[in-house]
Amino acid sequence: MKTVVELFKWSVLPLLILAALWTFPPKINTDVLALVPDDSMSEPVRALLSGPSEKLSSTVYVLIAGVTREHVGEQANNLLVRAQRSQLFQEIIWQRDATALATQYQQLQAIALNFSPAEQFIEGEYGNWLLSRWFGFETPVGVLQQDPLQIDAGINHFFAKQLGDAQMVNNAPYFQRAGEWATLLQLDAGRLAGSIPWQQDFNAWLEAEQSLAEVGAYQLLAVGSPRYAFAAMQQAKGEVSTIGVASLLAIVSLLLLVFRRPYLIAVVFYPLALGTGVALLVTQFIFGQIHLLTTVFGACLLGVSVDYSFHWLFAKSKQREQRISGLLALSAASSILVFLAQALSPYEALAQMGVFSAVGLAVAGLVVIVMFPRVVTSTSSHFPRVNWQRFPSLSPKTALVAAITAILLLLVIIISAPADDDVRKLQPLNKALQQEQLALGEWLSIDMSPRAIIVSAPSEDELLTLLQATQSRAEQLTLDEDFAVVSNLANVVLPRREQQRRIDALRNWLAHEENLTAVESAVGIDLNILALNERVNALEVLSLDDLSSYPLLEPWALSYYHRLTDDGALPSHYGAIFVTASATAWERLVSADWHQDVLLIDRADAISASLKLGREFASYLFAVALILLAALLIWKQGWRSGILRLGAAATGAVAGLLALYAADLALNVFSVLSLLLVLGLGVDFALFVAARATYAVNAVVCSAVTSILAFGLLALSAVPVLSSIGLIIAVGISVAFLAALMLSEQGANNGS
């Protein structure tokens, strides 16, 4: 009856945790930029990259192709209607609203002279330019009557270039290739694209659309970051679920086999569930959201927190539960210390993992120490009898030398070992999606990871001048081979002084009545002088800060950043030239000498560079954690015993690293995090097998079996980052267990 009452008391806390999680559900973040610390990039660079990157990460490009344009248009219109009904997208771009475009176009008339500077004006007399504009281009008389001075010519030419090879039919873009027609829709989900529920709903919607395409005899291709993110998440989720199920089955099987009391299943999983729930709430409270990688790494807590339960139950079976509590507290403290060091990382995602793990293990360990004595009244172990005293061990002197060698070797490897931080190698290759992207690329070019050339200058005019010079030099260096400029402010806006000069030149030219008389005579139309003067007098100089005020110029507004500075000589204006370039062309650009205010950035390379900094930071944190852990163990167990315990864990970590390199995988920031887990488990094993007491070693064997099984399956993952984590931990804890036995002191009796 007492046990039932205690179970009832302890059931209240999980209910409160569940209520809190229901009220404040965790917000899962899958954005890879969360891996990049705020201080690894300057504020302007991050701002310039995040705008287009955010747009790319939330947009899906859907191409519909078929034999006839009419059929393609009909299917696109049907898909548009279904997309609107799905309420999955904040913006759907296909057919443009002619009325809205006209309104937006009218807003540009006041700054019309600022567009397409290389095409709109030529050197020489203003009147000569105007006449060459009229007679060099066959401008319809109706257009001349509406815009006799061709002020809008720059706008027309500018937006014609943006259409590329597309043909506008009924306000929608169409492409023709090899006897087929296609049209493109852009589906933008905004910030919702990063949420897992949206990705699941979108994937279901897209599968239904692809089924309709098969029936309707047309081709539907879709690419975009949301698709890749969902595919990677599903693969990782499936593999982690497999690992979780395998671990659960292993733990349940061991509990039933060894203790033969079904109610212990609930008792053992209670600390795990409570620790996970509290860790989710604390991490959400501190960071406001939880990265997907945090939940994946959190799954690793399963093997660690269950260790505490196994140790206590085996000790209870030998009436040693009071003695074991002190070792449990020391084991938990060592693991928590390691993960708290990780929580100091400037990388939010990595700091989240540290906080999540430290809180989860602290709660799980505390629950075992406090709750188990009140709930578990008695238990008996049916573990096969093994005389662990006979397991071979090293002599005291050899063991000490081996332990010190392993610790020093681990420090050297973790700081100086070769590594590969390329973010591209952390993601799985989805062949089906790659084939879709290649097929869509045959129709049109959409670069999902644009490269950028960031330019800074003290003023707007200097920025635009430097942007234009930078583009020209880039084109010369690459000889235009596999290189194209996607967006450049200097191709849209002229320096302010040039804008003003052109406006003044046009006003002066218009002030001479004979110029207009000559035009009327040459063209054969009557000009409305009053209307012309009003329009010319309304022309304005465009400031880069005003770009965002014009909807049609919003894409270029994302390419500009203005930071206020006290010193006018310091760069305060930043612009980005977004380009597409082959690897060869980009290498040629990167190897060239540039102005000190020019910075070349590849988005993937920038993230990789930040991951490198994160790995180096984590490696130094690991070294600090190793030293602190040594101090803790020496303080609590004496210098010789402390070094032997830490040496066993270090041996496992070194073995995990060697296995990583043997599998042709490289060290990265997640490998370092895996070593933290090996270190924590290794110390845990060493503490409990120190005297080779049978009940303690049996508990370690059960813990090791569950962990090795779980992470052994993870090592087979097709996701490189998960595979490396699984391999390091599976091999590391296997060797750490053996090292703990070989480096332990012999017990004075046979398992007492």
C-alpha cells in the first residue's frame, strides 16, 4: 500500500510537466543558419545574406510542363486554385495582377531616369541621345504620345531583362523548349516553412499534386529548401525513431530478463520521461525555440539516464543502495559538468544541446536517488553469474601509465586532428530530389545556394561606383564563363550625383522651345508641353534607403544595408552582388586580389567556416571539461584512482576517433559533441566497476548493451552526421567498458 501511495505522489509531477508542454509546446527550428553564431559574421554581412536566404528557405518553385501552352496554363491555373485553398502559402506568384502592377509602375515614374544606366543613356549631347532613342528603336506612335521624352525607356528595358527567356501570355510567364511548353509558379510560405507541421502538410499536398500530374498527362517538378529540409528531417526522424524503438525494446527485455518485475519498466522510464520533459521546458524558456538537432542529440540521453536506474536496481538486489547513491551523484555530476561546458558555446544550437543534456541528466539522476528508495521496496537480480575478478587487468604501474597516455593522446588528437567542416557533407543525398532539380534546371536556372560579393563604402555613391567596378572585374576574371550576375544594385540605381546631373540635363534641354519644335517636326505629332514640364519637374533622386518603399524594387532592397556610424570615413553602406558561378570560376575569383572593402562569400562556405570555428571552440571546451573532470575525480577519489577513471573514458574516446577515421569520416563539431557523451559514459563505467563488485559490473554491462545497440544502429545511418555520432559512441563506450575493467583496482573479495 505504501508503494502505491508513493507512486500516486510521484505521478503528480509528470502530469504538471505534460500540462506545461501542452500549454507551451516546443517550437522546433530546422534552420541551418541557427548553427552559425551571431558574432561569426558582421551584422551587415549577416543581414545581406539572411534576406535572400530566408526567401530561398521558404519558397518552393513548381514548374508545370506539357505539350501545349493551353494545357499547361489550364493545369497551372488549377494548381493555383488548389494552392490557395490549402492555405499553406502566404504568397503565390504566377499570374500578375495587371492593375496592381500598373499602380506600382506609376510609382517608379518619378525615379525613371535611374534604371538600367548602361542601356538607357549614351555619351554625347542629350538631344542626340533622345533622337537616337526614338529612331534607333521602332517606338510606336502611341507610346511616343504617352511618353515623348522616353523617360520610361529605362524601366521598360529593365523589366524586360528580368523576364529572361519567358513569354508573357495573359500576365503569366511561359517557356518553350524542344516542342514543349512550361510555366513556373513560386509558392512562398514565409516563416511557416521552418515548422515541422507545415512541412508535413506541404509534403502531403505535393504528393497529391504529383498524383494529379500523372493522371493529367503533364510534368510537375518542384524544388526548394522546404522540400530538402523535410526529406532530411524525415530520414533523420525515421532513423532516430528506429534507434529509440530498438533501445526501448532492449531496455524492456533486459529488465524482464534480469529483474522479472514488469512494474519496474514504468519505474525505470520515469526518470527518463521526467528529465526529457523538464529539459524541453527549460531549453524552450532560455532560447525561445529548440533546434531539431537538439532533439536528435537529446535522444542520446536514453542510454545515459537509464544507466542510473540500472545501477540502483542492481545495488538494491545486494542491499547496497545507500552506498550506490554517492557514486550515482558523482557520476551524474561528472556528466553534467561536461555538458555545462558545452552550454557555454556561442553557437545557439550547440548551447541548446548542452543545456538540454545537463538539465535532463540532472533531473534523471535526482529522481533515481530520491524516488527509487521510496518506490522500490525489494528486487532481486537474475543476471548470469560472472566472476569479474578473473577478467584480465593491467598491473598498477602499467595501468597508470596507460591512463595518462590515453588522456594526453586524447588532448592532442582533439586539438590537432584533421577535420572536415563542409556543411554539404552533413546532409544526406536524396537522389530523387536531385533528379528533379536537374530536370527543372534544363528549363531555367534557379541557384538554391547563391554566392555573394559584399562591398562596403562610406557613402551611397562610393558604394555604387565600387559595386559597378567589382562586377566588371569579376566578369573580366571569369571571362563570363560559367558566371552570371543575378542581382547588383549598381545595375538598378545610378549614383545620386549622376541622377541629379541627368535630371538637370533633361530640364535644361526641355527649357529650349526649339528642341521640342524639332521633335514635333521629326516625329509628326503634337506634344503637350505643359504635361511634359510637369512630369520632368516631378523627377526625383532615388536614395538607396528608399528602395524598400517601392514594391517592384523589393528584391534589390534586400541587397542593401545601411549602418549608422559616428565616423564618416568608416564603411556604413553595404551592398551585395549575388552571382551564380561554377566551382572553377568561383575559385578564380576567390584567389584574386580585391579591394579591402570587397568580401566574397559562398553561403555554404560561410556556414562551413562557422562550423569550423564551432568545432575549434568545442574542442577547447572539451579540453577544459577534461581538465575539470580530472580535478573533480582526483578530489573525490584521490589522484591515482581519479586518473585511472578518467583514463578509461579517454581510452574509449580515442578508440571512437580512430574508428571515425577508419570509416573514412572526418572530425566535425558533432563528432566532438559525441566525444562528450563517450567521456560521460566512460567515467560512469569506470566509477562503478572500480572494485569489480559483481552487481556494479552487471549494471554497467546492461547499460553498455543498450547504448551499443542504439548507437550501433545509428552508425548505419545514411545521414553522415548521424552516422559519425553513432560510430564514435558505439565504439567509444565498448572500448571504455573494457578499459574500465582493465584499469580498475582488484576487489578484496569476490563481488561484495
